[in-house]
Amino acid sequence: MKTIIDIEPGEIIGSGVLPDSMNEETPVWQLLTNVVIEAAGLGRPLGAQLISTVTEPITYIVQQTVMTGTAPNQVAQSRAYIAGDTAIWVYNGSSVTLVNQPWTAGGQPTLETWGDWTVGNNNKDKPKVRKETGSFVDLAGTNFSRCLQMIRRSPFMLALGTSDGPTWVRWCSDDNLEDWTVKPENKAGDFAIRDIPGSIKGGCSLGDSIVIYSTESITLCTFVGLPYIFSFVTTIHGVGIWGPKSVCEVNRKNYGLGPQGAFVTDGYQFQLLGDDNFRKWLGRTLDSTRPHDVSVFHNEFTNTVEYRFPTKQGLWAALYWKLDREKFTTGDLQCNAAIERDVFSTPLIAIGTAFCRYTRDVFDWDGVKFASTMTTKWMDCGTIEFDKFVDHVFVNGQLENVDILVEMQDIDQNERIVFILSDAQRQNFVLEEGHKIRVTLIANGDFHISRIRVLGEQAGASV
């Protein structure tokens, strides 16, 4: 038998997929759902292992290390703070407990850390602070009543989109989170970014700078020292983000998701990811009435940037951008918020009211099994003039949790199943003749597929 189709390790098997796209960027796959490109093949995304549940859908997560006790017997303690619509909880590595409910309902909560302190705001109420212990209370010394997001640029804290105006930025005096009033003797300040359309939608660190986004522009905020403290330069028009969670930093670049699609930028130029068909699919699919639920997260375990968003159909969608291959795969698993590994050994994610660790210790999603599906395009084995006799499909990899289905199509595009869904073996004997072939692999647990080969012979001429 000859090899008539060979989906080889590396670039071919890892060529990715774009929804609704049948162009040359996706030469092999019709469907890659809940699949990530890994090493020289395809594998399972991480699972979500439940830590605890809370009483409100989770909107934001931050983490920090605090020193407890008194010197010289101080101990470092890792914490994560979890925001809901009205409440904030703290996770100490073993349990989740309610801190208090500092907000009125209906805001858009975000959190940020400041040494041992944690600040929060919801673009509705006055900013809140917790000084290591106790409850979240109103932050003293502010000269604004609300803001969209606070972002740390040590030794300053910046407030974006304040009650002064939708493009207004304020910052506290250095090393004093409770001094926001501009005075000759301090370094507090404010600035209205007048050359951006609409309003500020969020910010993200980028090296030594902070990138401030609208839905259509990028402004670099850079520390310059006295007398102006910060410089604001709008460097890009034509790309932006949906909300504070829809951008992340990876290797001195920002990866974001906005009305124009998924993009990467260094602050001075940007590149849209995927093709125009892909962006049309995004426009038809993403629920733009819920911009605060859009999240972008760097997963160092799989070397991917994960774009997750609610759909207009009331479901969830995920896009896994493989950084070294620059290709997408897709998914459908809900994720309200996520934060990459830092003070804890695994990333932390939220699924509705469930607070979970993102890990390979489990292969389900908050206790629910999910399918990883890989379906090839219809393949003609390099010739359209002749039918092909397929002897068997040979699969390399870790196959314990993988099922295989094989279909064939005649010259008139009539389809039939020639190998019913069964446990995948290295050699899966088909012994059928047809014009084109399509292979589907489905896994409900850990797997790795490194190569797929179809072995057979050229048969008679297609008629």
C-alpha cells in the first residue's frame, strides 16, 4: 500500500483552522474544536478543576503576595481576589471566603493590586480599597467618583475613564494611593486624551508603558518624570478592544480582541490575526452587548493566547492562537475571567460562579466532560481524475481516549460512512473505494495526535 494522504508532524498537522474560511490558510482542517496545537501535533486544552463556588458570576480575578506576621517572622502568603457583581472574595491557596459586598449591582467590576493593598472599582461606585485585612471600603483622597479601570505603574496608580470624562486619566501621587489632588508638592496629575474616538475601554501594560485603548485607537502612556510625569501619545487608529479583560501582554506585545477582530500590537503598529472571512465570522458570532465578558488570556503551558467571548446564540466561543505557529484553533468552553500563573502554580479561571484552577490534572471542565473534535477537509489524495481504494488510516500519537470516524464521497458528492465511530487504533482498516475521504477524530480525555496517514491505491477513473 502507498501513502496517498500524509498529514505530517509540524506545519501541516498544526496548520490550524479559521471558522467559515476555506482558503489556503487552512489547507487540512475543516474543524478543530477544543483542540490546541502543541509540539509537532495536536492535543487537549487544559482542564478546569473546581476550587470553590461563589454566589455571583465572577467578573474579575487578580493575585498578589502579601507578607503576614511581624519581622523577623514574616511569612509570604499568596492570595487571589475574586470579584462578582456586588461582592469580593479572597482565595488563600486552600479556601475561598467572602470579604464583603462593597458595590451596588449593575456595575463592571475590575481589580488591581498595590503592594499589600487591593483596589477595586466598577465604573459606578466610588473606588474601593482593602488594606491587607478587613473589608473593602471607599478609597480616601480621590477627586473622582468612579472609573472604568485602575492600573498600576509603580509607584503610581492610574485611573482610566474617570467620572471627569470618558477619555480622562488621573493618577495618584507617587507611593501614596490616597493622594490624588494635584498639588505643587506632589506628583498627582490628570490628562484628557482628546485625540481618541469614543471612550476609554481599558488598559494593559506593555513593557515600561501602559497602553490605553478605545474601540478604535491605541494611546501609549509612558512615565517621563517631572514636570509632566506621564506622556500620552496616540500612536494607532483603527484597532481597539471591547473591555478591560479583552487584552493581555505577552513578550512585550499586546494581544487583544475588539470590533475589528483579534490583533497583536507593539504599541506603534498592529496586525489583525486571521483573514477577512474570519473577521466576518467574529462579527456574526460575538455578542457585542456584553463587552465586559470578553477575555484574553496568555496560557504559557500551551504557548497560546486564548480569546474567549459570549456568542449571540447564548453560548461561549474560544479561539486559541498558537504563538510560535501563528495559527488558530477553536473551542466552545465558557470562561468569564482568567489570570495566568504567577503567585500560584497554575492559572486561575472563572466559569460562571465556579472558581477553578486551569490544569492538566483534570481533563474535564468544572466536572463536565467535553469533546475535542478534529475533522479534515474532504481530501482527494492529490488526484481528481481517479477514485481511490483506501486500505487503512494510520494514526500516530497517544490514542487511549480517541475515537475515529472515516467518510468517503463519490464523484457526485454523495457521502457515506465507511468506518463507523470506533476506538482509534494505529491501523484502522477501511477497505473501501471512493473519490474523496474525510477523517474525524474525537477525544474526551488526554490525547496527542502527531501524524495521520491514509494508505491505499489509485483505483478506476471517476465517472
